[in-house]
Amino acid sequence: MPAKLWFVLKRVLQVVPVVLAIAALNFLLLHLAPGDAADIIAAQSGGASPEFVAELRRSFGLDRPLYQQFLVYIARLLTFDLGWSNVQQRPVFDLIADRVPATLLLMMTGITLALIFGTLLGILAAMRHRRWTDSVVSVLALLAYATPQFWLGLMLIVLFSITFGILPSGGMMTIGAVMSAGARALDIARHLLLPTLTLGLFYMAIYARLMRSSMLEVYTHEYITTARAKGLSEARVGLVHAASNALLPVVTLAGVQIGHLLGGSILVETVFGWPGLGRLVFDALLQRDLNLLLGILFVSSVVVVLINLAVDLLYGFLDPRIVHK
Amino acid sequence: MSALLQVEGLSVQFPTLRGDVAALEDLSFEMREGETVALVGESGSGKSTAALALSRLIPESTGCIISGRVVFEGRNLLGLPLHELREVRGRRIGMIFQDPMMALNPVFTIGWQLAEPLRKHFGLSNRAARDRAVELLGHVAIAAPEQRIDQYPHNLSGGMRQRVMIAMALACRPSLLIADEPTTALDVTVQAQVLSLIKTLKDELGTAVLLITHDLGVVWEIAQRVIVMYAGRKVEEGTAAHVFDDPQHPYARELLRAAAFASGEGGRLPEIPGSVPSPFEIPSGCCFAPRCTSAREICYAALPPLKSTKHGHEAACVLVGAASP
Amino acid sequence: MTALTDFWRKYRRNHTAVFGLLMLIVVLIAATIGPIIYPADPFDMVGRPASPPSARFVLGTDVSGRDMLAGLLHGARVSLLIGFLASLGATLVGLIVGAIAGYYGRAVDTILMRCTDFFLTIPSFILAIVIIAIFRPSVATVTIAIAAVSWPQVARLARAEFIAHRDREYVLACRALGMSDFEIITRQILPNALPSLLVVSSLLVATSILTESGLSFLGLSDPNVISWGYMVGVGRTVLRGAWWMPAIPGIAILLTVLCINLVGEGLNEALNPRLQRR
């Protein structure tokens, strides 16, 4: 499959300049902040003489010309050195690495849920076009699309944790208890339920509406009439022939929204105390830890780039026409 | 021998923002087994509407109203419950459309699409259906069918795609093939091949063919009987020989004059003055009267009924039977 | 004038859009006139903390004893102001970038689009957080931050519109007449691109309000103004006892965003009629 291999290689190589650009942006933001690392340390130690601050600067290499500092910055990034968090007294990379799995779990579950249920609802609405099912789905989607995620999370906690008491109100697992692997997985799943629902509902609404309009457009295509002329059931025409063509724009959109999803996870993790990157952002804000914030910006951007790459490749395999372009 | 297909008073109305439009008005004709009938007319004459209306393939979302009777193999298709109609579609009636690129689903292989009616109507397994599909591809003169079967519509040329459509329509050996402008979207050189393929297959399988076209050359090649349509109504019907030699309706006469010119008689292209009436402004009386050189007062007053001359040759004109000018 | 009445006739056909417009007018009135009629300072601690709705305080008081209704009315001003301004800023920047990229094409297009796509890759919410954290939260920085992360989507749309129009015959005719590029862009193509831009811009107001409320929930709002998101964030601490405290401002956000979305979609149907309509 030489065409497909070339396609994969080309896409992977396109990632490199993007990551460099992200690093450049980070660097720029770092230097836009009033005061630098030397000032922060000086402030933390309760004020210091100008000479001391100058000496600190020299030791950090902050007195060198900007382009040199940038090269040093890039070199550090290649060794996964994202700087030091003065507040938490640990390397930024370590702090982030600890939290990434939890966020990935939440995000992946959230978008999978949103895609599956969103597209199914969209298909249902399109196949029941102009009947009450369609109206109900459309109205619910409109409401979900307008709901602030942090508020939704709080309300779900009120309903399910406080009032009904059937789901935990925060955290990723029950601490302290010793469990078997299976029980642990179940425990995490219970904790995952509300955050995933909160995160995913917004996107479910988007995908439902997009799938619905995509299906309605596809229904005007001639091959739908051909499928009916073959004597296929309306269910098969809709679920197989129409949906397979209508799905492509939804998958594309989902891929593009990974960045948006990361942003949403900040709010959701904060509300539910989910120990992920989002919660780390909140902590960094509270503690005014700029190094950590920028490190998270960098890592999340790179994650988005990698996921976009994966989606691009997936898209290439889904639509047989893409690879040949 | 009773007719394979009896169409009685078939009418199709569409609601539009400017009122109801009759796309097809009171069409009646019969077809016997193995017969080839051509439905001829310009665009807007209602011929494609008729083709789709026979097995109720006009999408419901258009809000069309179909009235009349379509008795196929003894049953009125217009009154059949949907699940029974689906047994007829594809199995007893096959259909091919004008643009095979649009009429084939782009995301499935041609083999999979070809096998679909076989799986549905005959319950064949995937393996068996696939083998049969390879056979069918060979039957429509597609070279190397074992490789082609896993290709996608965009991998094939226009002529090959149309062959696939023919194979798909005839897969279940239906007794009626409806071909809606099967050669219009093809190159001239390919047109002849596809036409001859249809001829060969219909003779082999004994399939009746209802051919929708505006190309009189195609009619001459393949049709036994001709029905001429104008502004949604049938204006003439007879054997191909009768209609071509001695057209009774002024419109049919003009059509044949233009066709004769096209086959190289030279001189000035005969024009029919005026244009086809808009479906919102169908004149009372004969629809063709405003453009007819032989129009009388009576033509504008009332719709001329179908009058026959020789056996089976009829036309909707008051001048039928009078000496030709 | 007939264009306007024509547009209104088309808009009027969509009942939900009209409903949304009415709701939006209510919100706008509440935001502008509300704090004048009900001049309580939302920061004043005037009552017993966390008291439920009563005759004196129609919506109760918050954790520190501040009047919830005052907070709601003042918050409306902040949210709507930031929402509209951010959307306006994003639209202007996006329009300029997209128009230039779409009209001139080739190298200019490639460079500008690489920039735009780059900004689309960076998670916008995190970037907004970083910008506000660096420059300290205020109404200005929040507005600029939201605009800075929203312009790329407008740019893409504007570019698509300008690409579609730049090779049309009327543009070629204008060029043949000797019109300058600037004139063609602003006076010929732009009016044609305006409907789509208007729709995106109005939907952007809604997302900006959601973003702003999220930011203030996290504590990144101007400390001198009350914002709905801030009220929800503050009310979070008493979720168990007084759930209505975070609930009410959240409902305000929901309704405002909902009606703006309805209006935006109504605009879309009125300005960009699809061919298939019954």
C-alpha cells in the first residue's frame, strides 16, 4: 500500500513545524509576563538587592539575548524539561505527567460517549424528520448546547450525589479502601460517570445536530433512491447507506474539537475534583504558578496536534477517496 | 396473455409555495412481458416522474400525491403495504438511473453494493453473494471482475459504472427493468456499448424494459413501442415503426423533424417556436396548442382526447385521422 | 427599507427565532434598565448570608450576604458587554485576516492560514486563561483574551466567502473598470459575505458569554464587577445547603445563551435560505 504509507508519512512530518511554533508562542508568553523567574524568587525570599537579582538572572541565563534563550528553551523541551514549579517545588513535567492519564481517561470517555449517542440521536431525528421525535431531539440539543458545563456539573451533583446519594460527588476513586483490580475499575467507573456526562453533553448536542443535518442532506443524494429501488428496508437505507456518508463531517468536527474539549475538562475537573490536567490548571491559577500554566499549555497543544494527526489518519482510512488526493 | 404492467390514470401532484403542480397527468399504458417501451419527451414532460412513481420512489418529503393505479403482475403497487412493495423492488422491478457516479454509494465497494439485493432477496450468504456478483460483473462485460469487485465507484470509468448499475438492477432477474436516461451522462462512444448491452441482456433474460429518454436515436435502436409525453401528459403512443413513419401529433412530428435533421439532412435546424409551458401555467385545452402550427379554435377550448388510427396507434389531437399536411 | 421588511418577513416565519428575540430583548432591558430601577450595589453585604428568597430579597442573599438579584442584574451587563465586544473584536480581526487571505490567495493565503490553523490547534480556553493570568484579570483583558482565541473561526469563514466571490464575474468586471482592490473587497464582496459573517458573529456572542462565565467561575473575572460565572463559583461552597445559589445565575446564563442561539439560527434561516424549503 505505497499510497497509504506516503500519506501517513506526509502527515506525520507536518507535525514538526507546528510543535516548534507552539514552543515559540509559549516562549513569547513567558517573556510577556511582567517579571521573570529571578523576580519571582527574589519576591519569595522576601525582597533582595538589585545585585542579587542580577546575579540570579545571570545564573538562569536570563541576561542572554532572546534568540539564545529561545534555543536553550527548545533544547530543554527536547529533553522534556518544562521548567521548574517554584510553588510546588517539583519539575513541571513531572507534575503534568502525573495528571495526564486522568484527563485522557475523562476526555476519551467523554468524546466517545458524545459521538456514539450524538450520532445515534442525530440519525434518529433525521429518520423521524418532521415527527415529534425530531422536535424533541432538536429541543434537547438546543438546551444542552446552551448549558454552561460547570453549572451542569454542580446541578448533577445536587441531584445524584446530594439528593439521591447514588453517585460520588468528586474525586477519581474512593480513597483508603483496598480493592481488587476489578472492583477498583468499577469504582473508577462510578466516579467517572457524572464528569463524563457533564463534559460530553455539550458535544453530544453538537454532534446530534450536525449528524441530523448531514443525514438530511445525504437523503437527497441519488444513491439513496438506488438503495430504495433495490428493495432495502428504510431502516437499512438510513442506518447503512445514509449514515455512512453522513458520518464523515461529524468525525471531522470531533477531531477539530479536541482542543475545545480540553478546555471543557478544566471546568469539569474543577467541579468534580477530578485529578487531571484541568484541575492542575485551577491549582496553578490559585497559586499563580506561571511556569506550570505554560507547561500545561504546551503539553495540551502537543496532545491536540497528536490527536489531530490520529484523526487525520483515521479519516484517510474511512473515506477511500481521501488517500488518493 | 395478460399484461405485465397496467398503468391507469397515473397522476403525480407536488405542493409548492405557489400552489399545487401536476407533474404528471392521467398517464395510462400497458406493457407485456419482454416488451420494450420508450417514454419520450423533453425535460419537464413528466417522464422521469412517471418512472419514479411506478414503484413509489419519489421521496415522501416532497409531499407528492400519487393517484391512479399501477397494476404490476396482478397487484396494484400504489396500494401495497410498504413491506410488500419492498419485495417487488429490486426483485421483480430493477431500476437504473442517469448518472451512475451519483447513483452509486461512494463509500462502499461495487461488489458489496452489487451483492446487496442478492443478500436481501435471496438470503444468500456473503460468500455466495460475492461469487454471484463476480459472475454478474463478467456478464456485463467488465474485464477482470475478481479485481474490480473490491473497487470503489470512483475507481471506475463512467461506462463501467453504468454497467455495474445494470448488473445490480438485473441481479435478481426482474421481469421489468426501468431505465431512466441510461445513456445521457455517458460519452457518445460508450452510449452505443451500454445500449447494446441492455439489448443483449433483455433478450437473454426476457426482461421487459421501460426506457425513459429524450434521445430519439436511442428509441429507434431498442424500443418496440413509443409513448410521447408533453407537459405531463401522453400525447402519442404506437409502435416505433408507426410513430416514426407517420407521427400523428404535431409535437411528435416536430420532434422527428429535429431528429431527422440531427442525422444529417442539412439545412436549417427546425425549431419549434415558443417553449414548454411552466407547470404553474398549463393552458386549458391542448397543452401544445400555443406552439402548434395546425392549431384550431377547438384546440384551446378543451383537452383533446386520445384518438386511435391504426391498431394500437393513438394521439391526443383533434386532427388524428385527417390527411397529413 | 424594503430589504429590511423583506428580511423581517422571512425571519418572522421561524417561531422559535422570534421567541428567542423576545427573550433577548427582555434580557437586554433587564441589563440596561435593571440596575437603574434596582440600584442596589451587588457588592454590599446587606442581609443575612445564605438566606433563601424572601419578600425583601426576591432571590435571596449569597454566601456573604450580598443581594442575589442585584448581582444578577449587574452580572447581565458584564456578561452581555463582554460577549458583544469580544465577538465584535474577533469578527473584525477574523474578517480582515480572512478577506486578505481569501482575496489575494497564494503565498499570502498560505501564510495567513498557517497562522490561523495554528491558533486553532492551541486549546482556546487554556490560552485565554494564560493570557488573563499574565495580564491580570479585568473586563478589558477578559474581552481581549476571548477575542484573541475566537478570531480564527471567523477568519476561516471569511476566507471561504472571499474565495467563493473573488472569481465571480462581477468582481472581474469591477477590476476591468479599474477599481482598486480595497474598493472591491470592502464595497463589492463584503456586502455579499456579510450575511454569513453576521450569523457566525451572533453565535460567537453566545460562546463568548459561555467562555466568560467559565473564566469567572475559575476566578478570572474583573474583581471590581460581579459576573454570573463568579456567582456560581462562589455559590459552589454552599452546594449542599443552598443549592439555589449557584443554580439561579447558571439558569440566567443558560437562558441568555439559548435565546442568542435561537436568534442566530433565525438569522441564518432568514439570510441564507436553503434551496429545499416546504
